Amino acid sequence: MTSQLFPPGVQQTLDLVGIFVFALSGGLLAVRKNMDIFGICVLAEATALGGGVMRDLVIGATPVVAFTNLGYFVTPLVAGLVVFFLHPEVERINRSVQTLDALGLGLFCVTGTAKAHDYGLGSVAAVALGMLTAAGGGVIRDVLATETPSLLRWDREIYAVPALVGAALVAILISIGRLSTATASAAALTAFGLRMLALKYGWRAPRAWHRNGSRTSEE
Amino acid sequence: MTSQLFPPGVQQTLDLVGIFVFALSGGLLAVRKNMDIFGICVLAEATALGGGVMRDLVIGATPVVAFTNLGYFVTPLVAGLVVFFLHPEVERINRSVQTLDALGLGLFCVTGTAKAHDYGLGSVAAVALGMLTAAGGGVIRDVLATETPSLLRWDREIYAVPALVGAALVAILISIGRLSTATASAAALTAFGLRMLALKYGWRAPRAWHRNGSRTSEE
Amino acid sequence: MTSQLFPPGVQQTLDLVGIFVFALSGGLLAVRKNMDIFGICVLAEATALGGGVMRDLVIGATPVVAFTNLGYFVTPLVAGLVVFFLHPEVERINRSVQTLDALGLGLFCVTGTAKAHDYGLGSVAAVALGMLTAAGGGVIRDVLATETPSLLRWDREIYAVPALVGAALVAILISIGRLSTATASAAALTAFGLRMLALKYGWRAPRAWHRNGSRTSEE
């Protein structure tokens, strides 16, 4: 199992931190959309666990880990309650939340890619599933809130590219037999760093060429 | 198999009644959204079977039962045709439809929790899957119709809490070894009763605290 | 395996053509919604592979083939890049794209039905999964773009009925033991032809009866 990249306790702690901050972003969107306590908890769960659930379904790892590991399931509920009671404070430290979210992004693209490889998928598919693990929950969050997924919007800082880079590094490390706690951490930190730079400098991905020649933009 | 809670014929009948009324709610939304006969049938199918399909995918019970039991699949089509030809009449008996929907809610949260337990999931996860079975189809219905899921909206009577109570009762009954036809029926009726009370008295779940201090509501 | 309907090289080529044109339709919608290059590629992937992924999940064919066959995964990326650089040209040949899309529809409803049958599903369920394979990706595309799925809209030419006819023909052919490359091709061409006729003559499905008697249309 290459997916056991870190000592068990460390991995579990990192996973729960990532899940917690992903859940915060789901809960905050629910508050903005005027949802009730239950909507907050559902969006927190869906955001935090959705990417991993989709990865596990695709690779056939059932029952999916999000439902067999109690901590994975309870953590988003805690985050939901935190948002319910303290959302103005959580909004105020949004910069810190975004930093933790970037950490979660880095961590999940690495562990998602490694797990997909463990289940026998090829490099390209493993990279895709690493990205799905990291970014899928946010897409589910936005769909449930009937928002255009921010992952797909040109006016948001790039989110997928850092995940892609982190996942690709892991796939390369696996193929050259060099995946270890140290190199996996480096890959996760690379994705994290790219995301932080994107946030700081407002990096965006290009839209389709020649837009001026085409119909008017709808958004 | 604890999920065989009722005599087979009774269970099948109850399942089909629940599926039928869930499908009616999907078909009625499709009519309101001005969809055609095919959209009506698709929304009827998705509403009626979506929760159970998601549960089966998560626990790895494939092929999912909604596609292996012919009655489960055909019943929503019948409901779709009923809505197609008779939707004003169905709207008129909406109060009765809501009562039957509450019965479906009670039944599915109980059977969903029991089935998840049969597949080896722990109590908390089984409760979550019971709720998913009961409420998941309605979320898919609303997403397909590009509506904010009514499950998540604060201005709708609570739907998840009755399901939570019913599912939690089943988990407790399982853990103390007392799940039987009688106790399962009591759990389902408790969920049903709570939902009916919520409808009658307009019970709603609270939104996040201190909303006045935060940004203006968007809806 | 009845799903090996065509010589392997032929089947692979047909699959990739279908995937490519489905991906084009996803990419074009992303451009219209003003998404960036990454949004274009994600919508291309989701449209092209979504139907087959859902089919594989439902029947328990994991890891799903879309992630184990490299060509299936890379083709939508190529289509996404084509749209990114050349979308005005692709829009201009939209009529040809719709023709190819109809070919994909015919092909996927046939192969989807046959694959579901291979996994032990009954005729009705296999037909439903054939339709899901052919039309599911387009629904995911529209949900991700927060549009009402065009499959469900009454003001679009019928898409599901041709898929239904093609899938039903395959189920009948299987049940009478006559499914072969020739008959499967005939079923696919029937679905293709119906879709082309629907486009040419603007065939639409009926909406619910007595609409005048009900509330005003919302769209």
C-alpha cells in the first residue's frame, strides 16, 4: 500500500484537518445561502467527503472510507456546528481558512493519487482521481447550493492546476519508485505553495481564444 | 439479514407505496418546471430511486437493487404517467400526497439504516445512510430541476430531523438486539409522526446565529 | 460477453468518436458559460464519460472503464483543447457536430444496454442503463453548468426517445438470441436516424395534459 504515505497517526491527523477546513468552506456557503443548521451540516459533509467518496466509488473501494471511519464522518459535523455558532468569526479569519484549505488541497491530491494507484489504476487515471479527491467536494458543494462550481469559473484563482501538479508529482514519484513520506510531503507542499501563490497574485486560467469574435459573454 | 424487517410481501408493498409517492413529488415538480413527458418520468425515477441508489453505491451493494427489482423501476414510470395525465388532480390531493410522502420517509429511513448495518457499517454511518436513503432522492430531484434542494432550505418544514430520529432509533434497536417488525414499525411511525407534526405546525430548523451581524441574505 | 458487438478495433474507434463529439458539446457549453480552459476540459470529460461512469457504478463494474482505458480519458482533453483554440469554427460546424452526436447517441445506447445485460441485469434495467449511458453525460454537463438539463426540457428536440428505441431493440435482439454486429449496427442506426429526423422536423415530446388549467408556466 503506497497510500500509507505517512505514519498512521500523522496521516489521520492531516486527513482530519483537511476534512475540517473543507467542511468549513461548505458551511460558510450554506450560511451565505441562508440555509438552516441542517443545510449547513449537509453542505459541510458533502464538501469535506464528496471528493473522496467519488474516488472510492470509481475505484470500487466500497464501503467507502468516509462511511467506515467514524472520525471522517463526525469531523464535518463539528465544523458545521462551529460555523452555525461562530460564522462571523470564521468569515473574519477567512484568509486562514483559505490557507488551511490549500493545505487540504495539497494533502488530498497526494493521498488520492496514491490510493488510486494502489487500486491498480494507471498514472493518468490516478492523477485524475487525485484531482477529483481534492476538488470534487467543492464541486458538489456548489451544485447543491445551485452555484456555478467555482472550480469552473474563470474569475476565480486557479485551484485545479496546483492539484494537477501535486498529483502528477506523485505519479512520477511512484513510477520511478521514489514515493516516500518525504517526497510525498514535498509534492503536497508544492501544490499548497502554488495555490497560495495563485491566491496572492490572483492567478487565473485563460478563457477560450478569440472570445471577442464570438457571442457576448453570459456572465 | 436484519433488513428483512417485515414479511416479504409486506415489505415489497410498503417499498412500492413509498417509491410511488416519492415519484409523484418528482413528477409534480417536473410539471411545474414545464418539462415534457420524458422529463416527468426521469424526475419521477430519480426522486423515487435516487436515495436507495446512492446508499447501495456507498455500501457496495451492486448491481443496485433499484435496477435488479423490476417493480422498483416500473413503479415510478406509472407515477410519471399518472402525473402526466392527471396532474391537476394530484396537486389537489397534495395534502394526501404529503402524508404518503411522510410514510415513505419513515419507511426508507428505517430500511436504509438496517441495510447499511447489514453491510457492516457502524451505527453512525448506518444512520447517515438511512437519512440518505430517505432524503437523497429529493435532493437529486431538486438539483436536476435547478432548484435549491428543499432539504437545505430554512423556509421549509423540517424533513431531515424526522428521518434522523427514525434512523437513530433503528441503530439503537440494533445495538441492543431488539430490532423486530414491531419495533421497526414503531421507529418508522415515529419518523412519520414527527414529519406530520412538522407539516402541521410549520416546524423549521434554525439558521446560523447572529445573522443580523452578517451580510444580507441572498434569497 | 455480448457487449463485444464489433471487432475490437472497430468498437474502440467508434467509442472514441462518440466520446470526442460528446466532449465537444461539453466544451462548447463551457465556452458559452464563459469558463476557463480548465472548466472547458472538465465539462468535456464529464459530458463524454459521465454516462458510462454512472452505468459502470450502477452495475458494479469497477474500476470504471473510463479510468482504466487511457484513450477514453485523453480523448475528451483533446476535444477540450480543440474547443479552446477553435471554438468559433466548432460552433460553425454545429450541424456536423449534432450529426456526430446523434451517432454517439446511437452507439452508446446500444453498447450500454449490451454491457448492462452482460452484468446480469434484466431487459428493462438494461434498457434504462443503455439510455443512461447515452444521455447521462449530457445531464451531468448541464447540472455542472447550472442549466436545466436539455434532456428534460420540452422545448428541445427529443433525445431520449431515439435512445430508448435503440436500447429496446438491443434488449429484444438479446432475448431472441439475435444480437450480432449486423443487428447491433441496425439498432444503433435506427436510434441515429430517429434523432436526425427529430432534429430536422423539430420533434418534441408532449407536456403534461391540461396545462391551461394549471398554474402559469415558469419558464
